Amino acid sequence: MSEPFNIIILSRNRQLYSTRRLVEAGEEGGHTVRVVDPLRCYMNISSHRPEIHYKGEVLPACDAVIPRIGASITFYGTAVVRQFEMMGTFSVNESVAISRSRDKLRSLQLLSRKGIGLPVTGFGYSPDDNLDLINLVGGAPLVVKLLEGTQGKGVVLAETNKAAESVIDAFRGLRAYFLTQEYIKEAGGADIRCFVVGDKVVGSMMRQAKDGEFRSNVHRGGSTRAIRITPEERSTAVRAARIMGLNVAGVDIMRSNHGPVVLEVNSSPGLEGIEGATGKDIAGAIYGFIEKNGKAGKTRTRGRG
Ligand code: ADP
């Protein structure tokens, strides 16, 4: 067994399955684990000796943090992670990587630059370009999605160009940015969640949309099962995580007739679905990574970037 670590899990809710499992697996590994709510962390950002205050105390130094930062608290949460980095604390996912992956558009552009397969995707501004944006992705049926959506909210399948135009007009009316995207019909409402830790896919599951629904999100009634992925899918997932700079990532892939395409790279992937579907100790794999890499002072950016 490796030396025990002092680890902080940044999570808003210690009752969540993922948080509970991370505590359990850490303690099983002989580590000292503490759950800290990132929204209760505060700091003197001008101090030459960076530190973090928590509910009236100064947090004692720790070896590593595991950030579990929900999409709704990205701005504050990444500021807290950055403060840990300034203190030289190793963060399993660094603040810049978390912020980068939360920007869907920027993520797709970075992945595309490195040759990762993506659904054909359009992005535009002016209503004068509506029709071109629809045609750019092959016309109807097509997917129109809000840039800011999560859990499948704001992801619409438009069966006709007219329907797509109406959805686009509605999104524009709300002053919301959106993408047009090729509909990957051949995937049959299924996508694959690859759970990446370091340079490995440590678990993968297929999510299947329920009847009459094309979105496979579990929040929308999708079902999950373990699946064997192809070497190409494996390398796509690992490369996508690396391009985003994430050591722990949930990479969502669809099987298109032009190969595996990445839909999204998630920086705080849930453990419940993947551990349930695969029966694997994914939380334990995260500690394996920390034990190998997580020494204080090894953080690369120290809050830069
Ligand atoms: P969110 O981040 O809100 O989950 P996604 O872009 O991952 O949004 O889309 C939600 C779900 O909708 C996906 O898991 C997938 O099942 C389905 N989906 C998204 N984009 C496409 C597409 N281009 N073609 C087919 N299905 C899609």
C-alpha cells in the first residue's frame, strides 16, 4: 500500500452517491478524507501565503483535492480549486481544465483541432444565416441544442427544416446561443459513456434512450448497461480527455457511420451509473491515480492560466 494521503473532496453534498463512494474508497485505501463544501470556502486572495478558510477555520494543508464541481457553480467552484493550486495542492482535475470543459463550444473547437471525430456542428449569430446553419449540417432531421443546457435540457430533434427554423427563432428570442448538429440517427438513441482516469478507460456503459425519446440521459428515463468498446472508441475517449486536460473525465461518444463521435467531455462524471452498470470500483481507480501522481507541489499550473 502507498503512503496515506490527506485528501479533500470538494462537494456540495456528502449524501450524493459519488461523494459517499469517494469517501468510502479513500478510507478503504487508508487515506484521510474530508468532504468540504466549495461554496463555504472563502479566501484572502491578496495574501502572499494563500490559504482557504472554511466555516471559520483555516483549512489545514492537504495533499490532494478531488473537485466535484456542479455545472451551476462552475465560476465559484473553479476559483476555490485555483486557490488550492496556488497553495501547491494537487487537484485531480485542474481548475483551467474544468472551466475549459464547461464551455461546450470551446471544447468542440479544441477537440476538432486535434482531429477528434465530432457530429457535424454549426454555430452562428445572425438570423439571416438560419437556413445556411441548417444546411451546413445536412438539413432535417437535425439536432438544435442550447449551449448552456445540461441533462438533455434544450436538446431538440427537429424533423423538418421548418421545425428547426422555429426552434432556432425561439432560442434567439431568448437570447440564447445554440448549435445546429447532424442527427446521428444510426446510433438508435444510444450513446456510450467512457469513464477515463489518467490514460485509461476504466469503465464504459451504453445508455439507451427510452422508447419514443432520442436523448439517452438517465434523467430522461434512459437505461444503462456495461459494454465493450472498440480500440478506436477507447483511444478517442482517452485522447479527448487529454485534450481537455482532464485526468478524470466522462467522455460521451456516439457510434456514427463516420466513426465514433464525441458529444461531450464531463469533468465531474457521476459514479452511480457507471459503477452500477459495470460492477467496477471506479472510485478506487481515482485513488489509484492520486496515489501515483498526487504529491503536493506536483500541480502543474499552480493556479496559472
Ligand atoms: P446534455 O449535455 O444536456 O446531456 P447532449 O449534447 O449530451 O446534452 O445531448 C443529450 C442526449 O441527446 C445525448 O446523450 C444523446 O443521447 C442525444 N443527442 C445529442 N446530440 C445528438 C445528435 N447529434 N444526434 C443524436 N442524438 C443526440
